[in-house]
Amino acid sequence: MRKISTVVALLLAASLAFAGGSSDAKKETKAQTFTLRVTNTLPLDHPMNKGLQKLADGVKERTGGNVTIQLFPNSQLGGNAEMVEGVQLGTIDMCNQFAGAFANYVPEIEVLAEAFLFTSEDHLFKALNGKPGEILAGALRAKGFEPLGYFFGGSRSLMNNVRPINSPADLKGLKIRTIGTPITLEGINKMGAIATPMSQADVYSALEQKVIDGWENSPTTLYTLKLHEVTKYVSYTKHFMTPDLLTISVKTWNKLPDDYKKIIKEEALKATEFERSLWNTNEAEIVKNLVAAGVKFNEVSDIKAFQTATAPMWDAYEAKYKNGLIKAVLDAR
């Protein structure tokens, strides 16, 4: 009888120990924490960084503080090329960046930087939420980028310190900074300028020292980066309506539990929708502030000449990739 009692006691003790171990494992899983770094080239008060802060706040709250997203704005972790490379390698967890900047890794994404391809914000996001977006998501994942969504960056126009731009002839001889990817460089060159690749962090001093004559971006970015202090003219070419891709490294993504992934995806959607509404509310007021600061704006009188000059790039894209993306984008109008 004593032997039976002893065996029962040992079995009971073992089962309790196993149960305790199982409970500890569950606690350990629940307590698993992650700190993710997200970066871009923009100042903290830019709409995209306000969107990232909303993402960080939402993720922190819903994971009980187990996932923290730290913001590193203003090129703190490197310029355009460095941050994209860092996310691809997994040395940087997340970034939001001009989608064309990913073309060195995912050439298909050049479609988002085709000049004059998108006719409106609604057209752009209808495409991104449809077949074109699905094709690009697959291509991004294959190269190490898990797409979380797209921030709206408005439309990009020409900005310079020499003269208002009304036709391609007005750009002759002007060095215009753009992101150093083939599609953006080609687009600006075809428009008539001398496309000059440069990190965003270097643009202020380059304009100040007359290393470049101008650059291209949105009024919001012009204002939030304080580049209106060294920019005289904005000509509304609205040549690129390229969004900023918000992405997380696949190497980081694969480390996260599925429930955290779901939360991050859902909060990223809220953040991008918030940023879009913020952008549209702010830009009209920002233009007023820029005009008051002395920046001169002009509508472009011969915009068709720019569109004609860049149109062959659409056919060249389709001939190169044969993926039907140009047609899919046009069908989304």
C-alpha cells in the first residue's frame, strides 16, 4: 500500500511540475517583447510621421506594451538608399519611403514612379487596393519587404531658384535633385532638366550653395523640411503621384507572433488612412503659408508637352517587364 501511495504521490508531483512548466511557458510567450525601429527622411511634424506615431500608439496599446515602435525621423538612420537597404538586410526594422526608392531591389515598383501615370489620389489608391497592389506585394515580399500600406505624398512638382517652369525648354540646363533611382532620373531628364541624384538630407545645403538649381517634391514636404527658406519657385507639374511605401523587413516580420502581425497590419491601415486625411487637410493651409513666406507658385501653361515627353516610358516599362501593370493601373481609373 505504501508503494502505491508513493507512486501516486510521485505522479502527482510530476504532473504539477509539468503544469507549472506549461504555465511558465505561456507566461513567457505573453511577456515576449519587441522593440521595432522605424525611420524616414522627414521631420517629426510631417503628416507621415504623425501617421507613424498613430501606428506606434495603436500597436503599443493593443499589445499591452509588448511591441514598441520607436520613430527615427530626419534621416537619423541614414538617407533614402541606406534605410531601404537596412530594411532589406534586417538591420532596420521598418521604414516609410518614396516607393520609387525600392526599385533597386524590386524593379517592378517603378510603375508607381512613372510620370503622369496616375490622374488623381482616388485613382492611385484604387490601383494600390486592387490588382496592381497585389502584384507589387508579391514582388516586395520576394525581395525581403513585407508591405504594410502606402502613405499619400501628394503630387510632386518642380521647385527651383532660377525661373518659373512652363515648358520643357524652361528646364534646359537646370540641375534638379531627385531620388537616385533609374525611373525618377529618367523621368526628370525626359522632362528637360539635368536630373541630379541626392539624399534628401543634403538638399538644403545644396540649394543654399547652388550645387543644384532645384528639386521636386510636394508643397507639404517643402514646408515641413523648411526648404522654402532656400527655394523661390514652385511650378505645378504634378509629374509624380508616387506614394510612400510603409514596410517592415521580412526578417523582422518572421520573428513576430501571428497575433502581433495581425495587430500591426490593422493599425498600419488605420495609420495610412489617418495620414491621408491629415495630408489633404493640411496642404491648402501650407500653400498659404508658403506664399506668405515669398514662394511663388505657377500653374504650368504647357503641361501636355511634359506628358508627351515622358509617355514613351510607359511602353518601355511594359516591354521590359511584360507584367500587365501599366494596363492594370490604367484600368483602375
